[in-house]
Amino acid sequence: MSRVFVLAAGGTGGHLFPAEALARQLVKGGAQVHLATDRRADAFAADVPGVSATLVRAGRLGGGPVQTACGMAEMALGLMQARRLLRRLAPEAVIGFGGYPSVPTMLAASRLGLPTVIHEQNAVLGRANRLLAARARRIATGFAETAGLRDADRARAVHTGNPVRPAILAVGRAAYQPPAPDRPIELLVLGGSQGARVFAEIVPPALALLPPHMRSRLRLSLQARPEDRAEAAARIEDAGVAAEVESFFTDVPKRLARAQLVICRAGASTIAELAAAGRPALLVPYPHAADDHQAANARAFAEGGAGWVAPQSALDARLLAERLADLLADASKLGEAAARARRFGKDDAAERLAEIVLSLTPGRSGATKERAA
């Protein structure tokens, strides 16, 4: 009979990407995996063969009295749903990846006495995981240092890194090529829903301020919101820069492979992909992220010598142009940052996480023993 595991995660990519990677690892070892989440993750089970998904109700905590009361009521309903689910499935372990949708399932698992693991993707312990950390048997972290962990919890914390997609890992297996004289310079700007607007506003005028010889060599891929796309593309064309401006790129691994510098936000998944690919980056943390966790992520990456931080509050076209002119003209600086980015990541993060999960359960499988040391 197959071993059974339950994963609990919020429905955003930052929570689901590592959950998907662990699910693939466990399924590869012959296990059955069930995901407890919210309706934003409907496509997860379809993307990962051998995984089924169940929607569990959960409300956000905090806000005014009415919001808090509604959130608590939703959590109570979710807790009952999760308890029924776990009793029916009888999993060997339950693994949480943060986000409020993970809370009811993880609380139910703890009350039923099931082994639990939480995985924190960011350099600051998220609010949901903060509620759950004291109950977890093990705490896996995406960063070597994680703020917000209590002293009592640190003994159970293990740095696994953040799992990334196989296509991104493949990028890192090819050598980084820094800019060379009289050759095109590949610049990739990724913003997502919370970054595309500021980059569409600042990048075009910054490019116009670069020296003509640098502008003529630039090959830009810029993510912009649909409503900003046409204007941004026109301004970049006026600056004499060759560019592809899209609201969404379906071939990010390919663009990342040829990128010599990336400008982007500093979410945990973004940092993990930069590290796995070995790409230097100018990071502009999202200023309204919960507990300012993107700033902490960016600092860790920059302190590792893998990139540079530019706070959005201080960033304008002139400053960005100066940073770009300095970085793109210094191949050795970019090459060193690329090498340090590569060392920052954990290519075997999914295997490390699976090993922790299986170490808490009886009858360990040998499926993960291929993990590199």
C-alpha cells in the first residue's frame, strides 16, 4: 500500500512552487500526495500527476473586529474540514508551506498527533508559520538565516533551500557568459503583478540616459502590465534599444539563460531561481510585502555577493541609469556575482526537504538517498 502525505499551502506561487517540488519528489518515491489549499491552486493537481487537491476553508486573521471574527469563523470551519480529511487519509506526515490556507490543516494535524514539518521560503518567518512553528517537529528554511524564529525553535530548524523548477536548474548547468566588447548585452526585467508597473515607469527613461554605445548593444526583455505595455515599448524604441515588452513571458527559463543581468523583485521563489540559474541581479524589494520580507531576502542575496539592492523609495531613472552603466561595463563584477549566486542556492532542496519528511515516518523509503551531500 502506498504511503500517504498531506501538503498544506496557500494558493500563491511562492507557497505552491516548493510544495509542487516536494510533491514530485514524494510521488517519484511511490507515495500518494494530497494538497490542502484554497481555490487559487485548482491547477496544482492537474500539473502534478499522482496528486489530488482538497479545498479547505481559511480566513485571514487581523484587521478590524468584524474581519477578525469572520476570519476566526472561517478558520474554525476549515479546522473541522481538515480534521475529517486527515482522519480519512491517515497520512504519515503533514507538511505546511505557509499562507493562511495552511493553518487549519496544520493545526488539525498537530491535534491529531501526526508528525508535522513546516517550510519557510523567506528570510523572515511568515505569519502563518509563526503560529505553527512551536507545534512542528521540524522547520525547514529557504535561507540560511531566518528572522522570527524563537530560540526554542532553532534547534528544530534545518536549512534546505527553496526548490525550483527543473527548467531553471538546467540553466545553472551552463556557464554564465558576461558581456563582451562589441557583443549584445542581454537585460531581463521581471516584475510580476507587484513590480511590473514601477519597472515600466522607471526602466525606459533610465535606458534613454545610458551612453549611446551601450544602448545600441542592449537586448531587453521587459515585463509590463497590459495597460502599460504600449507606452513602455514606445519609450524604449525612442531610446534606441531593441526590446521585447510583454505582460507575461512563457519562456522565462530561456530568457534567464541568456540574461547577463536581471532586474526584479525579491520574493523567495525569485531569489531561489536566480541562485539556481547563477544570474546576478539588481533587486528592488516590494516595499509593502508582509514584515518587509522581500527586503530581508534581498539583503541575504546581496550579502552573499550575488547581487545588489535598490530600494524602490530611492530609485529613479537617473540612479538606475548610473547603476546599469556601472554594472554592464564591468564584466568581472558580473561574472563574480553570477558565481556567488550559483553558490547561494541549493540545487537539491526538494531532496533535502523530502529527506526531512521521511525521517519522521516509519518504514523510510530509499527514494531520496540519491541526494547530493
